[in-house]
Amino acid sequence: MNAQEEEKPAPVLELDRVSKSFGGVRAAQEVSFSVASGHIHALIGPNGAGKTTLFNLITGIYPADDGSVLFEGRDVGRLEVYERVAAGIARTFQNVELFTGMSVLENVMVGLHVRTRCGFFGALAKWPWVRREEEQARGTALDWLKFVGLEKMAESQAGDLPFGWQRLVEIARALASRPRLLLLDEPAAGLNARETRDLGVLLRQIRTRGVTLLLVEHDMSLTMEISDRIVVLDQGRKIAEGTPREIQADEKVLAAYLGQGE
Ligand SMILES: Nc1ncnc2c1ncn2[C@@H]1O[C@H](COP(=O)(O)OP(=O)(O)O)[C@@H](O)[C@H]1O
Ligand SMILES: [Mg+2]
């Protein structure tokens, strides 16, 4: 292997000509790109471009009509959502999806179940070793809450938290499943300027822990600042890919956004 090859990290995620239609709407049309290990990779584009659809295809909410999704070289395109989580893919949702009636800590513990021996049904049975595991799980969940700066809120009801904090709980829950790839759907939406800056710092810290990130984001200053690479979608198609600097200078990208009136 020569020096140049060594420097190029292997892809964690590879999409090859992935397509998905909903009735007449072609939400993804032969989209191909790969995400290098250790990168922060962004997916941008006007509303309705197909960004969330791609996330759903990668995480297994529904299968692609065509094309393949490879995670660490393995075809995961037919796996169920929980199987992909177990394989190492986690996500957060465009509209935060927490169990609002459960505590903040319990929400993060949900993310841990995929990594514990007892699983969900074992947790109901309460055998002694299950109880030990439960205590460990509480400790680990608390560590993840510390990581996002919310350990003081552990016993609060998740639905009572301000929106920005709920987003952080969702990130902690995703991290608790120990992903190697984390997908974040508009993590800065609804955050104020300061929270957005803090989010940028947090995302970099997550990357430092060896997690590759793929994010959909409308906040362009955040996206341009933290992304190693950007893919641009418009009407289900990839119209550009490159570094933030390349994307900012790309006329096709400008046209796509102007066409939307943004
Ligand atoms: N489950 C679905 N059923 C029908 N149409 C859908 C569904 N999901 C997405 N679409 C359509 O696919 C297109 C892309 O949507 P989406 O992926 O949510 O875009 P984005 O996240 O980029 O705003 C839109 O036209 C949307 O209405
Ligand atoms: Mg979306």
C-alpha cells in the first residue's frame, strides 16, 4: 500500500444507485455516495429534496426500490431497523422522538438495550443478574447524559425539557447504542445561536470518539464549518458533492436553492 492509499480512510457507508418512489414521487433517484470513516459528512438540499428519505433507506424504515446500501462493506439493505442499530447505525429524527412520559435517564437507557444481555423482556423479569445489568445500564446512561451536559436533568420527565435539550437527550440515546455511524436529521432546527454553536462542538467531540457522522442540516454556517464533505440533493437526485468550499462555489447548488425561493 502506498502512502496515498493509507491516508484515505475506508468508507463506513456506501450508497450505490439507491432509488425510492412513493407513488409518482421519485424521492431518491440513483443516489450514490460514500462516507469515509471518521468524517463529518453533510447532506443538504431544498425542502422535499429527499434527504429524510435517504436517512430512512439507510436506517431501514423501508427498503430501497433499487440500488444497495453497504455499511462497513456489508450489504444491510434488507435488514430491519433494529438489526441495523445492532450493526452500528444510529440516528436522531427531524421531529425529536422521545418517550415524553418517561424520565430523561430512561430514554437514554432505551438506547442501551441493544447492547445489554437481557434485552427488553429480560428487563421485565428482574432476575438478580438482570438487576445488576440494570444498575450498570443506569450508570452508562448517566455517563452519556454527562457527555451531552444534561446529567442534572436525569430524573426529569423528557417531555418537560426545553426543545433544545430534548434534541440532546435524543443524541445521548443514539450514542448509548454505541454506533459507529450516527445520522442526525436537522439537529440544529429549533436551536438558538448559542445552542447551535455548542452543538457544533458536541458533534466534533462525537467524531473524536470514533463515530462517523452523517447529518442533514439547514443551518449553512454550521454545516460549512464542521463538514469534511457535502452531498447536495435536489428533487431526489444528487446534483453536487465536494468540500464546503467547492459546494459554496457551485452554481448548480445556488440555482437549486434559488429555485426554492430561499
Ligand atoms: N412516506 C412517504 N410517503 C409519500 N411521500 C413521501 C414519503 N416520504 C417522503 N415523501 C415525499 O418524497 C419527497 C422527499 O421527501 P423528504 O425525503 O422528506 O425530503 P427532505 O427531507 O429533503 O425535505 C417529498 O416530495 C415527500 O413529499
Ligand atoms: Mg427532511
